[in-house]
Amino acid sequence: MADLKVRGPQPSAGVRRMKEYHPPLGDRSGLRLDFNENTFACSPRVLEAFGKISRGDLTRYPEREPVEARVAAHLGLKPQQLLLTNGVDEAIHVLCQTYLDAGTEILLPVPTYTMYEVYASGTPARVIAVPTEDRFRFPLRALLNAITPATRLIAIANPNSPTGHAASRDDLLRLIDAAPHAAVLIDEAYFHFYGETVLDLIGGAPNVIVARTFSKAYGLAGLRLGVLAASEDQMRWLRRAISPYSVNSVALACLTAALDDEDYLRWYVGEVLASRPLFETALRTLGVPYWPSRANFVLVDIGPKHREFVQAMRARDVLVRDRSADPGCDGCVRITLGTREQTQQGIAALEESLAEIGWSR
């Protein structure tokens, strides 16, 4: 007879090993400067497309291939080189499932986007963390030294979160050339605020994989849309690892409308790019240490009063993200940039919050 004390089926070793991640969501009313989302709204054309979805449309399984062809054309790629995903998080999960196995390794320059380690920790591969250099500079030499025959995946967020730092193209090329046996993910989630890409390497360098998201500049975080670009040979395996229906019909219907409204995209990106020097000037005036950013956020060093600062900002209906738990980020808070009007609101709250907590450099 079965032991009645057993509580039921037990999870796999991979799930027990997996690092937990609990996003600090909860009540997010107010000015959202905490998750690097579009802080304003998506294109109005997206809502028009949403309104045209019929009840009958929702009875069919989603077909992503026609929309993938449209996105591929937009990016200058072949449809066979592109895969739409349920956000970049699914893309990372698929990459880990495709390339990581027992006896293999993933290299991560840290601090970086948390989900790389979360999904990698669910595989039997070793996670090799490579600390960034002084002032969070890209650790090229350390990464090159860490490459071994067991290296199967290298994940580079460029620009990086939470630091906002970007690796140069030359550094990325050296890394790509040094690890021909490993998939090298260049996660360009913040491309629109940076302007530099390695997407042109797709089809030429067989180990390069590029990720993009529609959650940031396009304002579609709620629809969960990401994209992977890779050589046709690599894409064959990535498609095998992903569900054919993971991107839903509503997201697919709205994506083309978002791509078509280039004027809206230029406007929002222009607002963020104008906000970045505005915010950094305010930080210098206040004497708050920060790291220059190439993305739509700035990492600031508040120090021991970082928790008090986050609460003081929340009391003023401005949400910011405490990143003190990230490697090398003790006392740091990440603040998203939005429109110029929103940034002025954030600066006013920043000044009041620093005064309230008695902050000094």
C-alpha cells in the first residue's frame, strides 16, 4: 500500500534547482518608472487593430508565420531567420532548452537581466557568472578567458540592464569569433534607445542570435511579443523547442499595426532620448552618483537609504526599482525614462524624496 504520508508527485531536479523570481508588481498605480516599459501608451493604430478582431477570429489557433514574414521584411531578414516568441523571456527559455545540457556551461556577465540565470538554472548546465569591470564596463577579457570547450551559450544584454552600459561592436565581434562552438545571444531589448545593432551578422556568423522585444519602445508589454533572429540552421532547432501556438492571435493581429506606425515610434523614442540628458543633468545638479546610460533608464547610487528612497518616491506616486540585490549594485536604484513631461515629474519627486530621507552624498 502506498505511503499515505507522501504529499503527491515531486518536481524534477531541474525545477527544484531553478532559481525563483518574484517580480515586485502589486499595486502599480502612478508613474511607472520601475520596469523599463513604455511609460505612455502604444500606438493608437494598435487599438484600432484590436477593435477589428472578431469573435470568429478567436476560435482559430494563431498562425504566426504570415506575421513573421512581415517582421522579417521590416528587419531586413529572411522569414526563415526569424521566430516570434511570447516575449523575450520565452526566447531565453527556448535558447536554454536548445543549447544547455549536462556538462555544458552558460556565460553571463553580471549584473544582467535576471531571467538568463533563472531559465539556465533549470537545466543541468553550469552557470558561470563573470563580474563586470570597474564602473560596470563590459568584461571582455574575463569573458574570453572564461570560454571553454563546454561553453554552449553566452548571453549579452546590449545595452545591459540594470546598468545601461553597452558593449562596443568590436568587443562583441571578438567574443563571437572566440566561441564558434557556442550560441552567442545579443539581447537588443533596448535597441531603439541605443541605435546600434549586430543584426547584420545574421546569416554570416552562424553562432550569433539576436533578440528584440516589442515591450519597450512599442509599448506592447501586455501582449508579450519578442523576436529571435538566427541563421536558418540554428532556427531549425529553435523552432523544434518552441510551442507552435505560444504567440496568441490578439498579439499577432496588433503587431503589424504597431510596426506600420513609424511616426509614433519615432515620437516616443525621441521623447525618451530627450529625457535622458535632462534627467542626468538633474542628477549631477543634485550630486547623485549615476552611470551614463544607453537605454531608457538610469541606474543611480542612493546608498544605504535606497529602501527609504523607493518608499518616498512611491508616496509621491512614482514607482522606481530597487536593484540592490544585483551583483555589485548595493544601494542602487533603477529609474525608467519616459516622456519629457513624465521625466520632469520624476525629477520633482526625486528632489523631494532625497530631502525627505535626509540623503547626502
